[in-house]
Amino acid sequence: MALGSNRRRTAADEHGGGGGGHEGAGMMRWLLTYADMITLLNVFFIILYAQSKVDREKFSQLAVSLAEAFNVGVMLGQQSTGYVLGRGGRFGTIELAPYQRIADEIGQFASQQGLTEEISVGLRREGVVVRLSGSLLFPSGQAELTPEGREVLHRLAYALRTTPGHVQIEGHTDNLPFSSPQYPSNWELSTARAAAVLRYFLEVEGLPADRFSIAGYADLRPVAPNDTRENRARNRRIEVFIQTPETSPR
């Protein structure tokens, strides 16, 4: 009897130890499930921690990469205009927040004043461009600011005071020939209009002169084909380009 009992125990051991073997296997499965849960929780908290620490440099690089990928800047208050966000070159860390703030403020102002057809704002990786309609700022064929134009420039000057970087003011016209005793061609008119905006910022708003430069491009840099009255009106404009310190001229 004892020998038979020993043989039965030996056979049971060979098949996994009877009930005790199954209990051990079940415990191992529970431990594996628990370990998987702990691993997933660790990964979850690592992701939360990573998201809570914003890497500004990587964020700026991501913004630039997206801009290059889509190659289009939606001007606030308007539909997409195909405005180029930036071409070529490499830049270091760019703090975009102040320039995004200007874009938001001017875009909101344009919307509140019903001027979304006359004012548009676009972000480049080099800074922000505020595009102002020529008909909003000046009477036809002249370079004297209108009261409405002065109000818009006053709002823009307020944003410029708290934003670093060089400011380039550019005058643009359509391609229709123009001549007057004061402005013999579109070159003189576009440059005089840029200078009028500059004088307002310096003489009225008291902004420092060393932050600014001006240029007149006549009809050489259109944003639309000069084939309709509406498109020619879009090309008659002033652009105020606020550059980041990293891309400002030395």
C-alpha cells in the first residue's frame, strides 16, 4: 500500500504537482498582469510629466517645420492668401509668443472695427507682418495719413512698444502708371507712404528711430495679379514687418 501510494504521488508530481501546481501557475499569471499594469501606469505618468514641461526651443522648431511644410500663412480676419511663411536658412531658438500676441491683438482689432478686408496679419518664422490697405491709410495718389489710418497705426504702435526686434516698413502699389508733380512714379509714391508711416511712429508715438527702416517697392512685389480692380486694391498696401531679434539686421 505504501509503495502504491508513493507511485501515485510520483505520477501526480510529473503532471504538474496536482492542485498545488495549478495554484502556482495562477499566481504567476496574476503577477504578470500586475507588472503590466504598473508598467503602463509608469508610462502614463511619464507622458503627463513630459507634457507639463514645455520645451520652447522644440516648440519653436515644430512651428517653423509646420510653416515650411504647408508654406501658407492664414492672415487673421481673412481666408488663406498663400502668404509665404519664410524661405530657407536656419535659425536658433525663436520666441514666438510676443509676435503671436501682436497677431492676435491686431486681428481682434480688425474684427471689432469691421476692417478685416483692410487689415490682415501673418506670422513668419522671422516675425510677424501686418498688412494695411493703402485706401485705409491714404487718399488716392497721396501720402498723407487719413484719420482712420492714424487710429490703426496708434493701435499698432501700442503693440510695438512691448515687442522687441527691428521694424521694416514697406510701401507697395499696383502696376497702373502713376505720375504727379509731387510723386513722378509709383517708386516715389510707395516710398513716401512708407516714410509717412515711419514719421507717425517717431513723431506722434515717440518710438525709437533706431528700430526702423523703410523701403518702397512700387509694383514689384504684388500679392495678387493686377488683373482686376479688387486685386489692384490688394496690391496697394503698407506692410509693417516686425522681426525677431534673431533675424533683425545687426
